[in-house]
Amino acid sequence: MSTFVLIHGGGDAEWSWHLVEAELRARGHDVLAPDLPGDDESKTLADYADAVVEAVGDKRDLVVVGHSFGAFTAPLVADRLPVDVLVLLAGMIPSPGESPDEWWAGTGYRSAVEEQAKRDGGLTGSADPFVSFYHDVPRELAEEAMGKERDHPSRAASAAPWPLDAWPNVPTRFVLCSEDRFFPPGFFRRLVPERLGIVPDEIAGGHCVALSRPKEVADMLAGYAATASATRIEQ
């Protein structure tokens, strides 16, 4: 069995993974979903990685998963720990030396949103979070999620260059959400091959798919873990 290390996105907390965590535990896996430091503008990406590494301790057979902004932290963890597979779920793929603040312009995000909004009548990029983020999440659950929002990431973490010189030497998978109204699917279909040299896998769902389709997310993650485990045994 694997240990899944689930890293939440911006504004989120450990709670955002609770449904996926339950699904993975039901399959016999161990799961860690640490809260990254919030409400502290001095904390850096290195501090976020430190928090995850400390939570992992001496656990092994690791599958590290970063959602959205969590993709800036997940590779830092994979660079420091023996990780079987690194998974980005609708993740903001960083480049060496690029800060999160610079990522939006560097990836062409804004034009991708504008193009998709023309196709779907303005649903993509909507200022209404129930339209852009939680459109496929049950309303009560979406309201609970919004009630748990935190001040994360910090200004320091967003402004500093991503510290790695290269992507960690770890098998990497990317999952894009085919109904995402925050990161348009076409945006990631272009960006993932450009930045990671791989073709993304796809899951039906919006940006907060861990809340809307936790079983399906857990199925994909467990599949990645099984493949990684088989590869490790063969070696």
C-alpha cells in the first residue's frame, strides 16, 4: 500500500481533500493531507515544503499530489523525499526561477481564459465562485468549502522565484479537469506538454474535483500508485 501526500491549493486547507482521503483509506492506503501555513505573509514556498516533509516523517512508498497552487510545493517535496510518483491535479506547473506571481503572464493564462469565455458565454473566469470553482459541487458542500477559506499563499511565497533548477527526477503525471472553469482544459493541453513533456490525463469535473468526484479522483491516484509500485518491484 502507498502513502498519499495530498497538498492543497491556494485558499484551501486539509479539509479540501477529506472526501478523497476517505476513499483512499477505504482502499487500504495511508494518507497525509497537511495544512500548509496560512495567515502568515512571511512564509515561503520552502516553508510550505518543510511543513509537508515534517508531516511525512519516515513514511515511504510516497505518492505526492499537488492541487492547483499546491503544484508549486509538491515538486519541492519530491526533490527532498524518495517519491514513487508525483501527481499534479489541475496544477500550476512552475518553471525554474519563475515566481507564482509571474506564472500567470508567463503561461498565457489570461488569454486562454478570455478565449474559452467567448465559447461558453462567460462561465470560464466568472467572478462568481459557484460558477467558476464549485459549479459541479453540491451547494451545501460548496458553501462549507467557502467557509473554510484561508489566507494562503502568502505574499512572500507568491513573489519569490521557484527555487529548483530543474524538475525533480521523479515519474510525473498530470490530471486536468475537463470541465474546469478556472484553468481551461485547452490551456493545460498546451501547457503540460510544453513544461513537462508529457500528455495530461483527463477527468470529468471542475476545478474542485476532489469535492465533486472524490471516488474518481481516488481511482486515478490509486492507479498511479499501483503502476509505480509494480515498477519499483521490477527494478
